Amino acid sequence: MLKIEVKFAEQYYDKYSGETKYKYAANWLSQRASQIDIILSEEEVRGIIKAKLKNIKMEYEDAWKKESVAAE
């Protein structure tokens, strides 16, 4: 679920960058979590977003490597 939400925030807030994008994404994630009665601290939100972004980047790197090998 979080992977989808982080990808959504990345795409939806694409006009922003850096800390501004993070603030919008963190606020959005906190609101979604509170809708299902999950209260997250700022540190938890930051950790979740960082971890998911790292996972997403690793997945894309793997896919890009496979594509470049297939193209050769």
C-alpha cells in the first residue's frame, strides 16, 4: 500500500522538488494514515517515505539494467 502512495505522491507533486515536495507528500501520507486510525510521528513519516523511495529507486535501477542489457 505505501509503495503505491509514495509513487502517487511522487507523480502528483511532480511540479515541486526537494523539501517542498516532501512536505506535501508527508502531509498527504499522514492524512491517509489518520483516515484508518494510524497516527504517525514526523520521524515515522520521514522514515517511511525515505525507505519506500529507496526501494522504488532500486527497482527502477534493476529494470534499467535489464533494459540496457536487452538492448545490447
